[in-house]
Amino acid sequence: MSKASLIIIGDEILSGRTEDKNLVYLAKWLGKLGINLSEVRVVLDEEEEIIEAVNALRKKYDYVFTTGGIGPTHDDITTESVAKAFGVETRIDDDALEKMREFLAGKELTEPLLKMLRIPEGGELIYSPATKAPGYKIENVFVMAGIPKIMQGMLEGMYDYLERGDILHSKSFDIMVGESFFAEELTKIQDTYPTVSVGSYPFSRDGVYGATIVLRSVKESDLDSCESAVKKLISNF
Amino acid sequence: MSKASLIIIGDEILSGRTEDKNLVYLAKWLGKLGINLSEVRVVLDEEEEIIEAVNALRKKYDYVFTTGGIGPTHDDITTESVAKAFGVETRIDDDALEKMREFLAGKELTEPLLKMLRIPEGGELIYSPATKAPGYKIENVFVMAGIPKIMQGMLEGMYDYLERGDILHSKSFDIMVGESFFAEELTKIQDTYPTVSVGSYPFSRDGVYGATIVLRSVKESDLDSCESAVKKLISNF
């Protein structure tokens, strides 16, 4: 499977003021393409932090997505930082400039608007049928806005640039007993089905402890066999 | 201000199956102590990934918090991984063992229960009035459960171990116009008030674009002056 990572850029996420919604959306969207979201970093609006994250993750993963920091205000520094991570300058995209002029229909093209047309040298704007605002890519780094609806539109445009992998199928089952009661049996199931990833995610609902057992595999037949074993385990409680 | 980071450990977050709730809670809780959450990483339940994140962040920040992966099942590998990050073995904590024996009152102390009593050598269990389940710390790394209610209880126990910093005061104001219309004026305000961090966070509500302007400073008087300037800016639209 291909592996992807996400860099969420923004002080407002780290202060707890804004709850990120893009991680879950991207994870599920990529999952349907057989691409595994494998790491996420949330960083401040600070150049050095963005550069470090971009350079660490673009070498480690097939794809890096970023959200946030591409607006027109002084605290939007994603594009400048991504350019520096690649050691290139930024440039105003001619095609974007033309589209903006059409859109403005004679109104003033201000500095803040010009700033939003800048992308790193070597980058490529990615238009989408779903939104007027384009994202862009440079090598394996895909840059998107932070506002969920705009991010989702930009992501649709990136579909054709991504190689699909084997779909990871999954099934999940709730067991209404604390994990310590079934941990040993579950380990045996994991050992018996090495092509299936067996996860146990505990929860407490109204003071009752339980867990969701999640099985994941690219092989559906192995998943089915493993499912039988898990159902047998659950029936013991 | 002191700086903290958070490592969210768990495949279920990265698959999009479970939405993390601990980032926002921790960010706000630390903010009240004058500690700045400055970076978050979400990593898979893989030893190498956890070790890398722990070792990178414990050197970079005053405090590192981790959530998830301390239960009794085979996919709970946080404690083993944290121990390896510090180059130490794990041990069963005597005090925790005694408490568990009392709790079990003669019932069998199974392997999965024993596993949960293990912490890295040099680590210290942290009990909390809010919960029976203790978290633990080793040097500047604080290890907590992933279930939000349990995590929140463990965090209360950690209060006394953290040095308070200057409280970052903040004020926020909505402006109902696209960012490009006020970006230049806002830059001037930021330049005039260097002790205030001026952020602009765009949103779209029912198709109308606007932004929340957030001012943050440890100096309340500077915040007040800056507030006047921002209110004047907003009144222009």
C-alpha cells in the first residue's frame, strides 16, 4: 500500500480554539484509494517548523498533504515555507493570474490577492470541478486550504495524481467486557492470522467498559476466517 | 512560556475510525497553566514510530504527553516503546501491584493485568484523585490512556509536576468579509504590536466568507491597545 502523511498547519489547532476536521476526512478519502494515512503532524505557523515537517515527511512517505496557511494574511506562510523546504523561489502562476483578472472584471488586483496566486517554482496548480480555488502540488507534496469545505474541493482535484493501492478491508465488532479479560485470546488470534491486523480499541459507555475489535486486511478471505475466530471469542462473554 | 508536545498513538486515529478528542482538551488545559502546546504528532501503533517521536520531542520541548496504547492487548505497545526510547527495561511497579491485589481480592492476577502494571525503569506512577487508573512519567514524558475520560483523570494527577508559565491572554473578533480585503491593514497592526500575536482564521458560514481575528499576548495592556486597532479595522467594513 502507498503511505501518506498530513501536516496540519495552524496555531489555532494547537491552541485548541479550532477542532481539526480534515484528518478524519482525508484518512477515509485516502483509504478508499488504498492509500494509508500513516503519520500526521500539527505544527505552528512558524517557517522553521513547517520546513522541518515537509522535509522529514516527503522523504519518508509516498505523499504528503498539508492543510492551512495559504490565505492572504501575514500569518499565512505555508507557500513560502514549502518553497524553502524545496530550496526554490515562489512565482505568480500565469494561468491563475489570468483567471483572477477575469474574475475581478476590472476591479483592483491587490497585494493580498496576488499573494494567493503564488506557488513554489516547479509546482503545479490543481484545479477541481468542485471548487474555484485550486490547490497545488510540488513533487509529492500536495498543498490545500484549512477550511474543510475548500480543502475537500481541492482534494477532489488531486484524485488523478495519486496511485491507487490495494484496498484495506475492515470489519469491526464490539465486545462488552474489559480488555484484560480477552487480551490473551486475542493475541492468539493475531498470531494465527498474520495477514490480518487485529486492533482492540477500548471505550467506556455509561460507565461500562468494552472494546471495539477491528480487523483489517487486503485479503478478504483471510478477513472472513479471522472474523469467525473473533465471533467465537466474543460469544464466550 | 513553557512548551509542550503531544504524541497521539493509535492506528484507529490515523484510519479515521476514531476522532481524537484529547488534543483540544490538553491544549486548553495546558493553556490555563501558561504552557503552550506547540506540536502534535499522530503515529501508528509501531514501535519504531513511537520511539522516533518520543526521542525527537523530549529533546525539543519542556514536556511531552502521550495518549493511547497502554492497555493490556497485544497492540498496546506504548510502554515498551517509551522504555526503549529511554534505553531502559520495564518493571512491574510494586505499589501498583499491591493496589491491584487489593482490588482483585483473591481473584486471579492474569498476564494482561500484570502488563498494565509495567512502567519503564526510572518512571513514576502518577495517581490522581479523579481516577483509579494512574498515568506515569519518565523524565519529561507523561504517559496517558487514550480514552478521553481516563486521560482527563490522569492529567489531573500531573498538575503538580508541571511548572506554570505566564498566561497567554487572548481575544477574538469576527470580521464578515474575505481576508484579502483586510490583509494589508492587519499586517500593519501586527507590525505595530510586536508583543501581540495577531492571527486570522478564515471561515465560510452559509456561503459567506469571513475570518476570526485572534489576538494573543502575555501582556494584557498591549492586548487592549491592539484590540482598539482591530475594532477600528472591523468598523471599516
